[in-house]
Amino acid sequence: MTVAVELQDASRAFGEGHTRVVALHPTNLSVNGGEFVAIMGPSGSGKTTLLSLIGGLDRPTSGRITVDGQDLAKLNGSGLAVLRRRVVGYVFQDLNLLAGLTARENVSLPMELDGRPAKETRAAADATLEVLGVRGLAHRFPNDLSGGEQQRVAIGRALAGGRKILLADEPTGALDSITGESVMRLLRSHCKDGGTVILVTHDAAHAAWADRVVFLRDGRIVDETRAEARESVGAGVA
Amino acid sequence: MSFRYGLLALLAEEERHGYELKTAFERRTGGQWAINIGQVYTTLQRLERDGLVEPAGADGERNDYRITAAGRGQLDEWYATPVVAEGPPRDELMIKVLLAVAAADVDVTDLLQRQRRASIEQLQAYTRRKARAHPADDLAFLMMLDALIYRTEGEIRWLDAAEARIRQSPNTNGGDR
């Protein structure tokens, strides 16, 4: 089992002296390749900080973070950009799809920025949209898509080009329950295919799609679900 | 809920005998409530006594029943009446937390987190069954799982709200953590 993401005593603090605020106390977390981990906690508990550190959008104040075997501290800005284009994809609650680009163009954009030829990125984008069940919408613009369709395109953009690690921050916030569930099924199937998902959510019903749920409070991991509970809990439903 | 409406609903579709009613009820409601055949016959006898069903004539060994006009009337009324709980249910979790908040020697924050973890593990178990179900074939089963999932999710939301309230309150033993 390979380790996809590892935090060793990673922390993040803002400000100095008496205005210093610790968003994340020194934290250890290891996520295996193929694993689906959900992070839950109240507002301000450090969930988004944790995700930003893993995605290289922010740097830790102390400690070490390894993503796909690479020590993030050893990557400069362009090294991190390459990591985000090839290894790590992001999905946010606000989809951030570019309104002037079609679904296919949105999905292929990160690959184009990575310098891959247009013909190849187009084929890869279509293949990803196919897997997500929205291949028929490739030529549409974001404003002509429903919330659920837009979220599928956003996931497509995060995964296209073979990126293995998906970081999702409240990706189902604006969706109804059944559409949100279909997004969770997509994340689940990404892990079945060997990918890794780290999901930040308030929604327990969505977190429950994960293999493991980690609870954050006041910038610390305080608890997590037990692997052994997987087999023993839930008797009574056939 | 009285099982009598379940039998009336199935007999409103077609004439059935006792064993058919048992299997149809179990299948239709997601396969989670096993019914004892004795319970089916006792209920049928009461429904017949009250004029809501009647024997449809002997067919060899089987005794089919059919719904009467009065039975249809009661069934329609049942479907038309929303289900509203009378007073708060005697919920062990709710009572336990309310007592713990006032108890000096119970760490409520720990209690809430242990419960939250257990409830999420329960949700994971339901969700794994949901992931394995076939949307086309298992509609009743999926709807039953949805009901269990949203009920458990509601419980977790309540735990979250309880913790937030305790943290904001100066007068509770969990408030200083």
C-alpha cells in the first residue's frame, strides 16, 4: 500500500505574538493510495487549512508534508504548480468553472497549461467527461448546465490528465441530496480505480461515503472512525 | 404503526392469502421488518371482525381475502392523514445528553464525540449497503436506507448543535474544554 499524502507534525499559524492564531496544531495524518478520507469538524476547526496545505496552496509553519512521495517544502512555486496540474486536483463548493469556456475546454485547460498538445487534451477531456456521464454536454457552457452537471465537470477538470489525488472542499454544498449522492458515488469510484480522495465536509451523510472519517476540533485531530467498526456496525439492516 | 394498514394496502391491490401477504409486505418495505405468519392471521381475523376484509372464497387449501368498501375507506383515510409524532419520543440519547450536561462528573464533550463517532460509523454501514444496492431493483430498500441515513444524520446535527451550545454556555461542565 503506497502512502499518497502524509503530514508529519505539520502546523499552520497566522500572526505573531499576542495576535498569533494557530489554525492547525502539529498534526500527523497518513492517507493511503486508494483511500477515501473525509474530514469533519465545526467551522474554524482547521479543515480548509489542512486541505490547503496538502494541495500546496499554503505552506506549513512547521513540520513536513509529502504528497505522492514529494516533499512539498522542496518544491518552489512552479514545482507546486506542476504538482497541481499532474497529481493533485481540487474541487471547491464554488465551482470556479470559467463561464467563457465550454465544459470540454474547462476540463482540458489544466492539461493545456501543462503544455500537452491540444488534440491529446481534447481526447483526455472527452474520456473524463464520458466516465462522469456528461460526455454529451462537452460543448455546453457552464451557465447552460444544472448544478449537478457543473459539479461533474468541475470534478472532471480536477481529475483529467490522470491526476490521482482529489481534494474536495464541500463539493456538494449547493446540490440536493440525490445529486449530492451521485457526486459521492463518483468520488467513491475514483478510489476504486486506485485514486485517493480527501473530502472536507459538514455533511455527515456525505462523509459516510468515505473509508475513514477524521474529526478536527480547534486545529487538532481529536478522533477518527475505527476500521474494525466497518464489519461490526450496522447489523440489523440486511 | 398498526400492521393492519399494511394488510389493507396490499389487499386493495388484489386478493391474497396469508402467506402472500407476509412476503409481499416484507418485500415492499425494504425487507427489514420480518412478520410472523401468526401475526398475519390474527390481524386478518380482526380486520374481518371489523368488516374491513372478507374471505374471497376457498381455493383448495388457501383462503384468499379481499378488502371491503369500509376497508378501502379506512385505508384512504390512513393515506390522507400525515404522520405527526405526539410529544417528544422517549429517546435514550437525548435523555442521556440532557442528564450529562447537568452532571458534575461527566465529560460531556467526550460523551458527544464518542456518540458522534458511533453514529458516523453507523452511517458508513448504511452507506456501504446503499453503494451496493441496484438503483433500478432496490427502490424500497434504498428509500428505507435513506430514511435511516437522514434520521442518523439528524442525530449528528443535534450532537453538533449541542456541543456548540455547551461551548457558548458559561454554566456547563463541558464548556471549559
